[in-house]
Amino acid sequence: MQEQKTPLSATDWIQAAFRALAKGGPQAIRAEAIARDLKVSKGSFYWHFKDVPALKLQMLEHWQRKATEAIIQLVDNSVASSVGRLHLLVEVASTTDTSAYGGVNVEAAIRDWGRYDEHAFAAVETVDEKRLHYVTELFSNCGIPEPQSRSYSRLLYGSLIGLEALSGHTKADRKNDLLGLLDLLLGGNKVVN
Amino acid sequence: MQEQKTPLSATDWIQAAFRALAKGGPQAIRAEAIARDLKVSKGSFYWHFKDVPALKLQMLEHWQRKATEAIIQLVDNSVASSVGRLHLLVEVASTTDTSAYGGVNVEAAIRDWGRYDEHAFAAVETVDEKRLHYVTELFSNCGIPEPQSRSYSRLLYGSLIGLEALSGHTKADRKNDLLGLLDLLLGGNKVVN
DNA sequence: CAAATTCCATACGGCACCGTATGTTGACTC
DNA sequence: GAGTCAACATACGGTGCCGTATGGAATTTG
């Protein structure tokens, strides 16, 4: 527990802002509220950022980078086949998802944010497009032709998003449901690893 | 265009509140802002409602009723088989969804709302449970055993939600993707209505 | 050690909203 | 045609937030 008065960085503020976003939605991204959470005054905020919109833009940039880095990391680490990569992708995404930052559903909160803010919408659009492109390629490598591979990637990715939004639904449920869907998409044969 | 000064009802306020919700999120449900939209003063609001939380509760009650009525209506109107009902369900839900009220994504906005408000969460939970129960029964009637029918209903309903959240994705895409998923879930045989 | 710079606290005016209190207007009642 | 009541409008104090301005401590730098 570092109780010392180590000076805050802009990244500290951004992380705290993501916690606020996850907990209270986009309108919870307020300078004074986050300052209270960090136990400093808002004078600190206006030293690190020009204003609240500037903070929001930096949050989106930050997330957009992290969200695509995660994919690249998975690509490189999993040296398996495309089928194995799909399974690994589903397994990782369905259990942890991108709960970096504060700990909870930052991903979903940003997606919500995109419904009310054009900048957030653009960020979500970019990330979705990159992820879908990657998954589509994986399906293509599994022998699925062009029009279907894109449809399958939308179904898999869309299901991941939708199942997270469902309420009475454990992580184990989610993982099983998504793995079942993947097997169906890949031809119904049970693929081991 | 009824430009007369016909007095407002509580339902008028609720509908306007749903428009505000869909456009600006839960924090956009404000008495004075909605009053401006309705071109009245907030004195009117505090005559119809005790306070803002009371309006929100009435909104949730209102939606919860409408959201389950829609299912019952579909059940009764479609006299086809269970397979036909599933197809009809997907077709209707993927194109129009529950865009009653103001015209746009009230459904998605309430789901977002549920992430930050416990009452909204409870409403979404109840509606999800009822819909999932209904779809599970349809799958059961198609000969799919218990553990899978529930998983399939989650997949279908979750995909519907998730695909709506995807950005670069037309309504036609959505419908095709979901019908394709349904065919996969029903055994891969193309079922014609 | 004096000066500059970093990092933050405090104080201010302004705005948007909340909820209440009270005034106003039309319709309807007898 | 005085009284009642529904359906507002208006005015008020209070709060939380924004952005700015300015002051101060702590560290670094010449």
C-alpha cells in the first residue's frame, strides 16, 4: 500500500476515469468527482488536461490502442492453427474479456458511450472493424469461403458482446455457449484444442 | 399536426423521457430538459410526478409491460409451428426490434441503463428471463433436449443483442446472420418458413 | 542559495439542474 | 357568477459541476 505522495501522472487520471466510466457511465467522467476519488483537488486535473473533453479523447485513444494490442498479442502467442486460434480466442475473450484498467466492464461501458458520443462511436467502430477483420481471416484459413467467413465472424463476435450483456448468465455459461457456437460454425465436428 | 394546447398526460411525459433516454442516455432523463422538449415548464412535471426517480420507475414499469406484451402478441399471431415461430421471431426482431416510443433504440438504451442502475437492471433481468424462457420452449418443441435448448436460446437472443451493437452492420446483414445462425442451431437443414 | 519549474490547493463566477412554494388560467360545477 | 379544481407558469434557494485565476510547497536547476 503505497501511501506516499507520489505525484500523479496523466495515465493515473485516465485509469481513474475508466473506473468512473465503468461504474457510472459516460456522464460519470467528471473532473471534480474523479479528483475526489484520487483524493486530490481538481487543480491537479486542470494541470494534466485542458478540460474534460480532452480527457475523454485521451481515454478513447488509450483504449483503442490497448484493444488492438490485445489481439496482436494473442496472434503472436498462440502458435497453433487457425482453428486452435479461434478456440483460444473464444476462451480468453469469454472469461476475462478486456477488463484491464479498473477491473470491470470497461469494454461494454465504452460501447454504451459510443451510442451517445460520436468520438466514442468512431473508436468502437475502428476496434470492431479490426477485430472482425482478424476473425474473418481465421475463418477463411479454416476453409470457409468469403461471404460466409465474414458472416461467421460477425456472429461469433456479436455473440460475445451480446452474451456479456445478458444478465443471468455465468462466465462458464458464456464460455460453453460460445464454444458450442464455434463448433457449429466450423462444421459441427468437435475440435479438440 | 395538433398544435392545440391539449393538456399533457403522464404517458406523454414518459414517452418524451424515452426519447431523451435513447438520445442521451440515462443521465439525460432530467425534468427541466424534457420540459423544454415538450415546450412546457417543469411545474407541469412536478404536477404529474413526485420527482425524477418516480418518473424513472414508471418508465421501467411501462417498458417491462410493453416488452413482454410484444412476445405474447407474436405468440398469438403466428399460428405456425415452433420452427416457423422461431423464424418469424428472428425476422421481426432483427428488423424492427422494440423500437416503439420515440423511434430509436430504446431497448439498447435501457440495457445500458441497467448497468448503472439497480432498478433498470432488475427490469432488464425480468424481461430477459421471460424472453429466454419462451425461446427455450420453442427450441424444446423442435426436439432439442433440455440443456441445449437453453444454451441455444441464449445464443440466439444474445446474438440479436450483440449484432445490434455492432457498428458497420446493416439491418439486412443482421437478419441474414441471425437466420443463418438459426438454421445452424436447428440442424443445418434449410427450413423454409 | 536563488530561481525556475512541477504539481497541486484554494477561491471564484457561472451555469444547469433539483425540488418547493406560490401565483395564474381556463374549464367545469351548482 | 362565485367557487372549485386540474394543469400548468414563475420564482426561489440550494447543490454539483465547470473552467479560470492565483497562490503555495516541493523539487530541480544554474
